[in-house]
Amino acid sequence: MSVKEDMQEMLNSLKRERDELRVQINLLQKEAREEWDELDDTWHKLRVKVNDVAEESGEVGSDVFAAIKLLGNEVKTGLKRIKRTL
């Protein structure tokens, strides 16, 4: 192979890798967006539950607190997954 052919082959190889990465990045962005949308819904549910409990007087039942804590952990885990994706 000539130097010119070697350079062209290098460019072709880099272009293929670049194009593949572009597709993967677009897919990751789409997946991250979908996960964000689901997580945002969970966040809103959590806020409503916490606000409802805060407005009630007296003790919070352990089952209610466990449900709220579970939702909070779900949001926390989802945020970590999205950060890793990005």
C-alpha cells in the first residue's frame, strides 16, 4: 500500500468508529431521557406523598414511612444510573 492509501484507510477506519459512536451516543441520550421521564414521575409522586404526610397531624405509620423511603431510594438510584450514563 502507498502512503496515500494508508492515510485513506486510516480515515475510513476512524470514520466508521466515529459513526458507530455517534449512533451509540444518540441511543444513550434517548435511554437517559426515557429514564429521566420515568424518574421525574416518581419524584412527583414522592413529593405528593411527603406533602400529604406533612399536612397530617401526629404519627406517621411505619408502612407509610417505608413506602416513602422506598420511593426516595428509587429516585436516588435512578439519578445515579443517569449520571453514570452521561
